[in-house]
Amino acid sequence: MTLTLSSPSTAWVRVCKLDDILPGAGVCALVDGAQVAVFRVTYRGADRIFAVGNHDPYTSANVLSRGLTGSYTAVDGLRFKVASPLLKHAFDLETGVSLDDPALRLPVYAARAKGGDVWIGLAV
Amino acid sequence: MFQPNRFAVSPVLPQVVVVGSGMVSHRFVEQLRAQADAACLRVTVVSEESRLAYDRVHLSSHFDQPRPDLALATPAGYAELGVDVVFGRATSINRTARTLQVGDTELSYDVLVLATGSFPFVPPLPGKDAAGCFVYRTLDDLDAIRAAAEALPTSATGVVVGGGLLGLEAAGALGKLGLKTHVVEFAPQLMPAQLDAEGGGALRRKIEGMGIGVHTGKATSEVQVDGAGRVTGLAFADGSSLPADLVVFSAGIRPRDELARSSGLSVGERGGIAIDDRCVTSDPAVYAVGECALHDGRVYGLVAPGYSMAKVAAASLLTDLGLNPASEARFTGADLSTKLKLLGVEVGSFGDARGATPGARTVSLSDNVRNTYSKLVLSEDGLRVLGGLLVGDTARYGDLLDLSLSGTPLTVPPETLIVPPLPGATEMPATANALICSCENVRSEAVCSAVAGGARDVASLKKCTGAGTGCGGCVPQLHGLLQTELRRLGETVSNHLCEHYPHSRQELFGLIRVKGWQSWDEVLEAHGSGSGCEVCKPAVASILASLHNDYVLKPQHAPLQDTNDAFLANIQKNGTYSVMPRIPGGEVTPEGLIAIGEVARKFGLYCKITGGQRIDLLGAQRDDLPAIWTDLIAAGFESGHAYGKSLRTVKSCVGQTWCRYGVQDSTSLAIRLELRYRGLRSPHKLKSGVSGCTRECAEARSKDFGLIATEKGWNLYVGGNGGVTPKHALLLAEGLSEDALITLLDRFLMFYVRTADRLQRTSTWLENLEGGLEYLRAVIMDDTLGICADLDAAMQHHIGTYEDEWAAALSDTAGLARFRTFINSDARDNAIEWVDERGQIRPAPLQPALLHGLVPLPMAGGDD
Ligand code: SRM
Ligand SMILES: Cc1cc2nc3c(=O)[nH]c(=O)nc-3n(C[C@H](O)[C@H](O)[C@H](O)COP(=O)(O)OP(=O)(O)OC[C@H]3O[C@@H](n4cnc5c(N)ncnc54)[C@H](O)[C@@H]3O)c2cc1C
Ligand code: SF4
Ligand code: FES
């Protein structure tokens, strides 16, 4: 069952309850046929939701939702990342860019928590 | 010194027109902007492709998912640099009027720069223009190939004509598109321009091993075509043929010199626009750079020489326009040494690789087990390296290339330079100022001074030295050099867990134990920063588990666990899992074996006897894990912790019970120990062995703790290791009774758990323990620290609170949702593919080309 909220340029698809994702963890959602890795990162008591492709380009396996999330210090301050469970390549959660190879980037999806649910935005 | 202005420059700013927007053109534009003030000349770039310069070297990654952005230049970026762009093909030059014709537009120039690159040569075969025939040079070519491949049925075949560098690259790309791929080469071997016959043979075996068909010594005579004009195959001069649904020609490149030729500039007999050392053509107002240029009788098909020309041309041109002082920059040829990764196979060739120097000698090593081949070409006296070839393993490329360039006389027998080092042996001494990055020509001195200047990671080294920004093949070396250099500077010998915790694991263990912290949030709040990472989260989780023996998948602990602990199974390369029930001491009943077999059959799992005397069931879907364990637990099995940093197995021999030499019951002791220490979370995995006599069939001395029976009792050994750095365990105590050895082991293990570093096996821990074995004896036998009672109590707590993790997982019904593939669907990962091998499943081989260009982190994953 998928519910769709409408907005001018983005269709929001509900994927699960916020409580379905433990703080710091990820789940994989099937959204419009694509495997989307959805993460809930809790930092200083606030929740942030990120969504990137589930496919790890370094190993060609669909595993990123099972990676460990964390933070790293970039020039512009603290940013969030996820490390692939297979060979530990890390990606910036906001931009999808590989921290090992800036030319490589995962697809990123709009994501938010609203009304206790987690929503993924698709461009329409 | 300013040179007099050689050109009658128009009253307005001088106008530079660059024909072609390829890699070298782009580098040239950058160089112009870097070497002179943008306000003093106008630059226009003419691009025939529908886009501006992109990274052609990584063209094949256009088929990767996600598709990387290869653009080097964008119209917006050029606008910012004040560079005008005209899209279209330049068709003629009027050298007298100094104009260039591009379609209907006529551009005036003061200086013209030709950077037109090459075109792929297509042999004049009948049928070569049939539908389904392609070349491999531009992004548009690749898009056309993709579209054609997608329209073909899944079993379709793609054939590449040409087994050189680019042909193999193209073959990898066809593989990525899912085509059954073949390579056809006219010469008797692959890569005839770079490799000798042996090297070609090693490469061939590697490539055939990837499922790519290789046909050498085949002269293509005709492209076969059906009634609709579509390619159906290739016919060869020897009368044979090969069916094909798609053909890519990669039979060499030719310089694009047609503009130069038609305007009367001198060109080489076999093509190429003649240039001098300043990159000037036969017309002083026209320059040429890159693959279209012919310098000293040579055309270069690699990007690095083109980049050197771009730099020289920019300097010469600014001098000639009177904008810069006289420049000494000259292009004097380039070394053709290359190191490449083709289809995941590393190939390096340097110097006089083919042994053309008179009197040259060779030493070579052809390893048909690893399929590697190394050859050194030596001077007549055998003292100098002139060149060489490396196939399959190019780890020493940089050092060897350096030896050949510097001509340093050898101080070691030459064969030692190509034989893989024995484990533990010292590495070949790096030559001073060794070449690290051949793409960008960066040497170790430059890297070291960048480190001295503050660079602390590979990313910043890339930024300030340029090393590693080309093919990426040198990144592991760069990483290694950085580590060595930091160590030399006395830095980073820091044992901090990671950027989030300024403590070693041992310090953190002490803090958590003393303060009594129970959860990650408390630990982070009190001792850490940020939100943690993949290093500190599992480390803290492990400490909490060692101390409290809580179920590791409680909601507050689950998100900290490394993936294996997170799903209580070992992740495999395709994202599925392996399941290993505990089989203490390797002893199992027929019923047990049958039950395991039935589970494997029911869930379609691959079975293998492991090196740890138990049975691994591989290929389990995450969703099936709970059901698999329901069946295994019903048959009396429990988790084997193959996934945890905890006790793995206690290996045993049959011992006195059966063996004619046995003097003690090794099997029973092994089972007792395995049941005692199962589930103990530790800094790294723990392995043990128990042998019934000195013949040592259980290999106890290669284990973290091992026991060998004697007539007088048990000898206890500690700190052994197989694995990466094998080490024999050391004798801790002799002639022990079972109870005495258990007391010692309880203390030994708990002391290790408390004081070792993250991912430090007992062998390295013991090596680094100040005072060594004597100190260890003092602590756990004479209680010099007064902590034995505490260690004993800690082990009692562990044993008393042990529960089977899988039983706990199954009773935690809410937690089971985590094992679903998708949170919002019952579907499974449909990208997982299996093939049949010897009657069981195995993961479908990944097209190695899928991973082309991606360099795994050094030692990544080695921590499992
Ligand atoms: C399954 C097995 C190979 C087999 O098919 O026989 C195996 C499989 C793996 N070993 Fe092993 N090792 C296996 C016996 C061994 C042995 C032999 C032994 O235990 O008697 C050794 C050498 C002994 C030793 O550890 O000292 C061994 C030394 C390693 C090492 C190197 C350890 C070291 O200290 O250098 C690693 C990497 C690591 O732990 O960092 C490793 C890591 C791994 C990992 C976890 C690699 C990974 O990250 O995926 C493999 C897990 C595959 C899986 O999911 O099933 N494996 N591995 C064996 C399982 C034994 C068991 O029943 O539990
Ligand atoms: C698949 C592949 C893999 C490669 N791998 C490597 C590698 O690993 N290492 C390495 O060193 N090299 C590699 N190369 C070679 C490398 O890409 C070239 O050496 C480099 O691109 C040459 O740059 P260039 O600017 O001289 O030519 P190009 O990049 O070919 O650029 C020339 C441009 O000029 C345009 N042009 C030509 N004539 C006109 C005209 N009349 N009007 C307007 N525009 C015109 C062309 O369309 C083209 O866009 C590889 C090449 C390919 C195709
Ligand atoms: S170690 Fe070997 S010889 Fe000794 S009891 Fe075991 S099996 Fe027999
Ligand atoms: S060797 Fe190619 S980037 Fe360094």
C-alpha cells in the first residue's frame, strides 16, 4: 500500500513509520521500483532522514541500507555519512558523493519525517 | 627578457582559437589561464562534439550505475574563465587571412591551436558500415552502443575487433551491457604493442577466466550481414567465422590531421601534424597538441604526453604573443611507460620492455597459479634495469620504473626484484624520490613535502600534488606513503579509535567499566563527539557486550553493530548471508548432519566444510534467516558466532578416544572450552585448538590459545595466529590439569578483552605487551596487579549470562522485522543472481568490468 501526498513538483511516497527505523540505523524501501536506502540519523536529540540509492557501486551489491551511519568533519563542518557494509566505502548522506572518489555519486532522494511517518520525494 | 612580438597582433586583444575540445584542449585552456592574465587575450574553443571536454580515459565508466559525471568543462565554467565556445566542426583554415571556417561562421585568429585528437581506424572490410557496427571513442558512441545492446535479446553476442588496450576496454564495456563478449586480434597475442608472448598469454588466461572469448591470430576478412543490412557475424581469412549481433572496431587510432593537411601544413607520412619542441607546426601561427600532433616522428596515444604538450604550447604561445617573457619550456618526447587496469587486470610496461637494446638480457617469472607474469630487461652486464613488463600484479611498477629511468646499478640479484616477498620479509628498498603517480608525474618527494606542508589524508594529497587524480591506480601507494611519512614525522602513531573518540580502545574500555555506562548515547555524550562512525560504533558495542553480555540486537545496541553482528550472519559479496551453526569441537551426530542438510536443501543453500571444522551454509537471503534458524534450533543447534568478534571454534583432533597415539581426550576438552567461552565478545576473533598428542593434528599452536596433551597433563600455548601474519603460540604453562588450565584461560582471555586495541589479535597484543610473556604470567598466575579475582568474576558473569543469540532473536518478534529486505514490500532483491556449479548455487560472477576504475580501499574489509 502506498499513499501519495501531492505537491507541485514532488510526489511524496510514504515508506514506513519513523519508529520502524532505529535511531542511527537504515532500512531499504522499494520506491517506484528503485531500492532506496533510508537512514535515520539522530544528532543532539534531533532526527534527520536521508535517502540514497541502495546500490554500492564499489561492489555492485544492493547493501547500503545495511551500512553504519556516522559523521565526519569536512571543511564546512560536520556532515553525515554511511559506510558500505561490504568494503566500507563511505558516502556523504546529503550529496551521495563517495568520500573516496568525488567523481562517484549515489542517487539521492528527498526524504522527510512527517506525522510520525517517513516519506520519500520523487520528482514528477 | 621579452621577445619582440613575432605577430602583427590586431589592435584589439589577441585572439586564440582552439580547434577541438578534448582532454588536451581543456588542459591547454587551463594552462593559458594559469600562465597569463585572462584580460590580455581572447580564447575561443571550437567543439565538434555536442559537449565540451570530458574525461575520455574513464569513458567506460559511462556504463556504470550510478553514471559518473565525466565532464571536465562546462559552458558555464568556460564563460567564467572568459572562454568563448563555438559548437561545430572546423572545415578549413585560410592561413593567409588567418581565419577558420566552422559551418557558416568564420572565426579570425591570431594564433590557432589544433587539438583535434584521433579517430578510430576501421579496416576497409566489406560490410563494415552495417547496422550494428560501432567504434569506441566518444560518449555518443557509447550511447549508440548501449541503445543497440538494449534492443538485443539477452543471449546476444558482442565482438570487439582489436585486442589492444582500447579493444579490451571496449570488451569490458560490452560485458557491462550484458553481452556475451569476444575479442578478435590479428596478432598471435593480446596487446601486441605492449606485451611479449608470455605476458600476452598470462593476460589471455585472466581474461578468458572472466568468460570473455579470446581469438588471436585471426584476420577478419568480412563483416557478415543479413538481408536487412544488420551484422550477423565476422568471417576470417582462415575460413572460420564467429556469429555476432554487435561489432565494435578498435583496430587502432589515427591522428585527425585532415584540417592541417588540407591547409598545407606539414604532416607525417603516416599521419600526424608535425610540431617542433615548442609545439609549433610548420606555420608559426599554428600550434598542435595532443594525439593529433607528430613530434620527432612519434604520435602519442596517451593523455600524459598531451598534457605536457599543452603546458609547453601555452608557454610558447604566450611568449610568441609577447605576453610573457621567453619560455624555456620544451616538449622533448615522453616516456611510454604505462600502468593500467584493464578489465580489472593490472598491466604495466616500462622502458625497453621488449628488450630491443643490443645485448639485453632478461629475467622473467611466469606464475601459472596466480596467472601473473613479470619480466625485467637488463643491460648486458646484468647490472641495470632497462625496462620490463608486469601482468597481473603491478605493485612494484613505480620502483622498477624508477630503477629503469635512473639507471642505478643494482645491489641485489635482479630476480629478487620480481619474486613476491616472503611474508614478513622487508620490502624492496624504495628508490629515492620514486615515481608515485605516472599519470600526473608526481614523485615521492613532492608527496612528502605535501605531507610536511600539512596534508593529512589522501584527498588533500590529491588536491595539492595532483597525484591520484588520473587513472587512480596509484592511490593505494599514495595511501601507504602517507602512512609511512606520518609515522616518520612522529604523527598518527595516535591510537585514538577515530575522529570521534580521543581514546584508545583500552582507555575507553576502562572508562566505560568504571563509569558503568550501559549505552552508546551515554558513552558518546561523556567521551565522544559528532555522531560516531563505522569504526567507533562497533568498538563501543563490543565493549558494552564484553562488560554486560546484553543481547546485541536490543534496540539501543542494534544500530551500532557491524553488518555481520547486525544480522547475526556473515555478509557475502552479493549481499546474501552465510549461516554457521556451532559444532563444538567439530563433533556432530548423523542426525545433526541430516538436519543441516535438510535446512540447506529447503532454503537452497550452498554447503561447505570450513577450515574451522564446521559447516557453512551460504547464499541465505536475509528474509530467510529467521526461518533457517527456527529449523536449526529445533534440531539442537545454536549460533556459531562466525559473524562476531568473539570465540569462533575450538578445533580438535579425535584424540585418545580413537587415535592410537593419543594421550588425552582432546575432543572432550575442546567441547568443554568451546561451550565455556562461546559468545564472549572480544577485541578480535578468538580461535582455539586442542591436540591429543604432540603430533598436533588440531594445529593448536596456530591459535589464540591452544592445548597439547602430554602424559603429564596439558601444555597451554597462547598468542598464536594463522592468517595474515602467522605466528606460533608461546608456551604459557606445562602439565596442567583441566581445572588449572581453565583458571588460567579465564584470566588470560579477560585480561586480553580489557586491554587489547581494536581489532588486535592475541598475537599482536602479546607482542606489544610490555614485559611480554613473563609479565602475563605475573599478572594471571602471581596476581601482581591484584585483579585476578576481578577477572575471574568477569568470566563467571559472562558464562552465567550466556544465551544463544539466535534463540533471543527469534523470541524478539518486533526485532524480526529488521530481517525483511524492504520495509514497505514483501519483494526480495531481484538483482541477486545465481549460477550452478558442481551441483550447487554460486553467485553469478560479477562482470569485473562493472567495477572498472574503482579502487577498493587498501585493506578494506580486512577487519571482519
Ligand atoms: C568460512 C571460512 C573459510 C572456509 O570456507 O573454510 C572463513 C571465512 C572467512 N574468514 Fe577466515 N575463514 C575460515 C577459517 C579461517 C582460518 C582457519 C582456522 O580458523 O582454523 C584462518 C587462519 C587462522 C587464524 O585466524 O589465525 C582464517 C583467517 C582469517 C583472517 C585473518 C586473521 C588474521 O589474524 O590475520 C580474516 C580477516 C580478519 O579477521 O581480519 C578472516 C576472515 C574471514 C571472513 C570473515 C572474511 C570476510 O570478511 O567476509 C570470511 C567469512 C566468510 C563467511 O561469511 O562465511 N579469516 N580464517 C573459515 C571459517 C571457519 C569457521 O568455521 O569459523
Ligand atoms: C576508451 C578509452 C580509454 C582510454 N584510456 C586511456 C588511459 O587509460 N590512459 C591514457 O593515457 N589514455 C587513455 N586514452 C586515450 C586518451 O583519452 C587520449 O590520449 C586523450 O583523450 C587525447 O586527448 P586529445 O585532446 O588529444 O584528443 P581528444 O580527447 O580525442 O579530443 C579531440 C577533440 O577534438 C574534436 N575535433 C576533432 N576535429 C575537429 C574539428 N575539425 N572541429 C572541431 N572539433 C574537432 C574531437 O571531436 C574531439 O572532441 C583512452 C581513450 C579511450 C577512447
Ligand atoms: S594429535 Fe594426531 S596423533 Fe595425536 S591424538 Fe590427535 S590425531 Fe592422534
Ligand atoms: S598513476 Fe594514474 S592517477 Fe596516479
